[in-house]
Amino acid sequence: MVVILLLMIAAGMVGLMFYFAIMTDSLLGGCDLATNASTITKVAEIIKAKKGNFYDLGSARGDFLLKLIKKAPSINYYGLDNSWFRIWISRLKALILGRNITFLQKNIFDANLSSADFVYIYLPRELMPGLQTRLQKELKPGAVVLTNRVSFPDWKPKESHNLSNSEKLFMYVKE
């Protein structure tokens, strides 16, 4: 009886620590923007028949890539986020689900993206000018950049797709 009580207390303490870690990450780590199902389906349609390296900048807890890899499994996926906690959660989910995705704790402005064939961005608008400059310098010709809801200030999209719930997907190709 005492052992069961101690195990219940320990489990409760672990649960509380996990809860506080999530709350602290949410309060201090910025926003997590969830990509909806129609956008995931459209991104999969765009990349499905291709091979290469796909980078999700600001991957949060990895849900977008964990769903996308099921629809387009022939690509190498990389999720970048600045939060060690979100990367840890992403790696744990990928391990449990048996998905081969590399999640890296990196600042998106410092990470090497020269091998990227595809880049996905669903981040606040104020980051777009800096990312535009960075991607223009670093991406190889022919790399595809997909942005959700926000566009680059000076690039003209090759395609745009109006999706459900006011989501709009912009597709750019680096020349």
C-alpha cells in the first residue's frame, strides 16, 4: 500500500514538472503556430514526387513534420527550433511514432540551410524581411520556399494557394 502511494506521488510530481516545463516554454519560448490539415495536404502535393532535404524553420513540437512525412516519405526532414524543450518533445514523438526526422535546436538565423531543397516557414510577419535576406544569400538555385499566411516583402511568389480557415500558402523558387 505504501509503495503504491509513493509511486502515485512520484508520478504526480513528474506530471507537475512536465506541466511547468510546458507552461514555461509557452510563456518564454514564443508562439507555436499549428499548421492545419489542408495546408499539410497541399505541401505534400507540392513535394510528394521529389527527393531532397526539407527544413521546417521554427518547428515547435514537430507536429507539422510528423504528419507531413506520412504523406511524402521520400524526403529527408529537418525541424529547427530554438527551444531545447520543444526539440526534446519533437524527438520523443518521432521516436514513439517511428518517424525518421532530425530535430535540431538551432537559431533559424544561424543554421546552415545551403543543402535545403525545400524550406517551410510559418512564423510571425516581422521575421520575414530578415529571413528573405538570409535565404536569398544561402539557398541554392531551384530551392522551393513555402510560407504559410505570411509572404516575403520583396519576393514575388511563383504560386499561391488559398486554403481553408484563411490560410494561404505561398510558393517561391530561388533563382
